Amino acid sequence: MSEQMFRIALASRPDGAPSAENFSHEAAPLPVPGEGEVLVRVHYMSLDPYMRGRMDDAKSYAAPVPIGGTMEAGGVGEVIASNSPAFKPGDFAFGMFGWASHGCLPADQLRRLDPAMGPVTAALGVLGMPGFTGWYGLTELGRPRAGETLVVAAATGPVGSMVGQVARLAGLRTVGVAGGADKCRLATEMFGFDACLDHRAYDTASDLRAALAAECPDGVDIYFENVGGKVLEAVFPLLNEFARIPVCGMVAWYNAGALGAGAADAGLSGPALWRSILVKYMSVNGFIISNHFDRFPEFLSQVAPKVASGEIRFLEDIAEGLENAPAAFIAMLEGGNTGKQIVKLI
Amino acid sequence: MSEQMFRIALASRPDGAPSAENFSHEAAPLPVPGEGEVLVRVHYMSLDPYMRGRMDDAKSYAAPVPIGGTMEAGGVGEVIASNSPAFKPGDFAFGMFGWASHGCLPADQLRRLDPAMGPVTAALGVLGMPGFTGWYGLTELGRPRAGETLVVAAATGPVGSMVGQVARLAGLRTVGVAGGADKCRLATEMFGFDACLDHRAYDTASDLRAALAAECPDGVDIYFENVGGKVLEAVFPLLNEFARIPVCGMVAWYNAGALGAGAADAGLSGPALWRSILVKYMSVNGFIISNHFDRFPEFLSQVAPKVASGEIRFLEDIAEGLENAPAAFIAMLEGGNTGKQIVKLI
């Protein structure tokens, strides 16, 4: 095998928003699978907000990507060589192949996909990590009850759209927040949100709060936190007693990191925040889905049939070419994508 | 019945720490029990930090005490008249009689006590609301596992001492924080804490943190939050991944309300706090025990035998006379009590 593979490495750590210079495009010899290993040609790779955290040299979910190391990502692709009885060439599999044209992993780190069951890209979104994140966070930490009201931001994203749809199916009023009128229309028309507010249409958290309050006449029982920033500031004072706040991401703060000017008034800083948690009996739970893979089979068994039947819908935003992954990633962090961001490699 | 009763009313709302002028001592005709009601002469009443919250005209657990209204409190006493078949004169009962010499309540709001089972004052502390608060918060929201490390402040108080003892019996390393060397000695010698730190011996949260870190070599898995302020600031950066923070009180902030100068460094303000909740997968849960009375029988059945056997110990600090309740309450908010604060009325 004298063929080459290509990968995208972390060239330098971003200070704030990442830019093209933080990434480098590298060629390398195609790996030869060792005992028990499987070589996969990646067809689609996933871009997710958590990857921004991996670019920093700071304590987070996991170790940072080292300078010169391949950016992390999940991908789906076709087995082209196998030293494991568990896979044969032509099989399709999901694995953490990174931002790369090929991946070589032990067979037990791969999950077999059946292309006859639907598009393999679903394993990156609605039936993959983002969908699982939304389902787990909502059902386990959000503890939804019929008649309650849920708010989630990035409502057309793969996490937010799962949260909204599972909540609606559980009988909740669902109010989304998204960036732009088009996404808001998608949220209500495609994903069935009862309402969706365009955060760009409101200059301040306080204005957004007034609009949310109008859409949440009974207050907010679950705020699924996947963005932080202005939306958190807008929602926080609207939370009811016994509110649940699953916290799975803070994308608004990945690049920057200051509360807005109205945060103190919103009770988000200092003792006021702790006092709110106390007097409203709030339940605030941070989580990362990789700690809960034991629940993945349950997720698939509950959600995959609803995806197949169309009860749960999904939307993908597919960029073309590994070389365009950095630009797609940078745009995604600014909300430039609509639906699950994927890169098509071949 | 031309007899009189006495009560202590809220004369004015405190601005910061309460003072004697916020309370008034009033006489009133002894109530006559209506149909189904029971008249009780109060022997002991309870003083608890939550009462400070009731003095403010702000959103909290419950409606504030109105100006001129009787301060709220639980008490134990002897039935002196009954219009209910459930109680007869001479029976002992617990009820929310307020800061008052007598109370008249419907029979279904009273809980019968058996003086043969031990001192009736236990119903105000170790086997009452504070002990139940510690047990519920620790077992349900703290989810203790053998080998973990717990930190709790006010370690000799009725909540903190229950938390520490239940945690120790569950196999945790228990580290208390208390005000003064005498209380720290009590915490280790009487309540079995592995260590107890005197927060008064450390000028800053940072100094207290260094001392706590030395006593918690494996970090902190459960911080039972009942004080807020400097202790929270000291503990927060020591919390491990998957840390649980049951939040039942913030007595350090009841009177004042600003974070210390080092709060930002401790990650307690703004995005840093939310980021910590996320990246450490923290579980922060505010609660007030009155929402969980359905668990009270389970609490009693688990804890009362351990109190009877001496496995769980308790300490009471008894002031004499209803007229001294305000002074005892004011002192308690400053940490002047040692053990459960009770007022003996007769």
C-alpha cells in the first residue's frame, strides 16, 4: 500500500475564534492495519462544537489535541482492509477517525452500520452523538412531564432539534431559539416547535426575554443549555420552581467568555445565581455524552424507529471535501450551518 | 379560657442582619380550638436559619411573614384542649406553632410524639426538619459512594452533623468546616468527622482552600452546601468530576450578599461557573425539605434506630424563655450556637 492519506492537523491554538491558520493539511502514508485492526476509507465526517474545546490547552472534557495532532472527529466509511474477523472490506462502520481521509482502528472501537437501514450519515447526527446527547439530556436530566414548557437554543441543530421533538412527543410546549428567520421557520415547520424566536432580532437579552415570556405564558420548566450567553441570560429569570437545566454545551462562550451587561439583573452572577438555584429548587446538571454510552442501545431502540417512521425528523448540512472542513467548522461556530454539519469526503 | 398567650411578631424587615427592634413581643387571648382543632402549650420551639429568609419581602421558599405576623417556627408541646378524636389533653405533638407560647392547629397538621421514645426536642433537630434535610439532601441528591470525600460546613449544626454522620456510615471521608476550635473538636470527637477546619483561622477563601486541599487528597466529591460565602468559594475549585452539590441553604448570604474578592479566581462567577458545571459534569440541586415530606417516614425508619443506638449523635443548644428567642436567633445567624438551637418555653 503506497497510497497516501490526508489529514487536518491543529497547527496552532486559536485565541478566540479559530481561523484557517490554526489548521494545516497534511499528507501521510496510508496506515497498514495491525493485528485486530481495520482500515476505513472515510466517506463522511462530523463537525461538532465540542471540537473547539479540544483546540484549547485547558481542562475540559478530554485532553486537548496536541499541536500537530489530527483534529478529532467521528466519521463513517467503508472498510478497505481488515485484520479482524469482525469486519470485511465493503462493510460500513462508524469510528473516531478524526479529520482525515482514512482511519485505522481496533475493530472493537468501530460500530457496524447497515446502509440498508437508511443513510449512513444518520450515525453522525440524529442517530449518533448529537441526537443521543439531546435524547439523554432531556429524558434523564430534563425529566420532562406533559404540560410543561421547554426552551432550547440552536433549535434546528442536531441536538436542539432532537430535544424539541422528543419533548413535543412527551406532551410539552416547545419553544426554540435560533439564528435567523429561516431557521425559525424550519424549527416550527419541520421540527414542530410551538414557537421559535430569532435571537438576532433582539438586541439585548432583556428584549429576547420579553419575547420568550410571551411564548411561555406558564414559565419555563426545562431549559436545555447548549449555547450559554445571551439565551441563558434571557431564559434564567423565566425559570419556574423545580426547573431542570441539563448543560451540554456553551458554544456562545467557547470563543469569548464574558457575561452580558444584563447578567447581574438576570440573577446570573454571584450569590443571586446560587440563591435562585436554592429558592427555585433548580436542578443544574452538566454532562458529556461519552460518559453515558451504556444508554446508547436504549436510545437507538427508542429513537431509530421514530426516525424511520418520520416522527422524528433531521436535517443535514453537507460541506464537500476534507480541505473545506476548517472553513465549515469556523462557520458552524458562528451559526452558519443549518442542521447537522457534515463533511463529505468522497 | 380567659388565659393569655404570648407571641413574637415581625415588627419590621431587617436591612442586613436582624436586630432586636425587628421583633415585638405581643400578648393575645388564648385561642379556642374549633371543630377538629387542637390547642397545644409549646414546651420547646425551634430556631432555624431559613427563618431569616421569611423576614424579607422577596421571593424565597415561601411567602414572607407579614409585618405584625407571628414569626414561623416548629415546636413541640403538650395538648391542653382538643376538638379532635386524634388527640387528647396530655398528648405531645409537633406542629408549626410559630414563635409562640401556644398554638392551635387542625389535628391533621400535628404529628404525635411519644415521650417514652426519647427527648421530645429530637423532633426539632436530629429527628426533625434539620436532620431530615441533611439525610434527604445527602442520600437523594448527594448520592454518596464509599471511598468518596464529602465536605460540609456548619459541621456541628443539626444539618451538618447529620450529613457528616450519614456520610461516614456510608464509608466516605468526611471533612467538616466550623467556626472556632471548640466546634471543630466537637465535630471530630462527637460526630466522627475525619477532620474539621476552623474557617475563622483562615483570612481568605484561598487560605481555607489550601487547608481543605490538604485534608482532601483525592479532591471533593460531594459538597453539601448549607452556608454559601467563603466556604463555597474555598471548596469549589477542589470539586472532582461528577461532583454533587446539594444546596439547602446559604446562611452566609442571608444577611449580606456579595461574592468574596477571590470568587472570580475560584470560578464562581459568570461563564467560568457554568463552564465548571459543564466540564466537571457537576450536579447542582437546590431543595427545600418541605417538598419532600413523603420521604419522612423512610427517614425516621432509617435514622431513629441509629439515634437510639447512639450511632448517630446530636447536640442541642437550649435558650430559655420566649422573650429570648430574638437574641438567640440573631446569635445563631452569626454562628453563636453549638448544635441545634432550641428555645425552652416552660
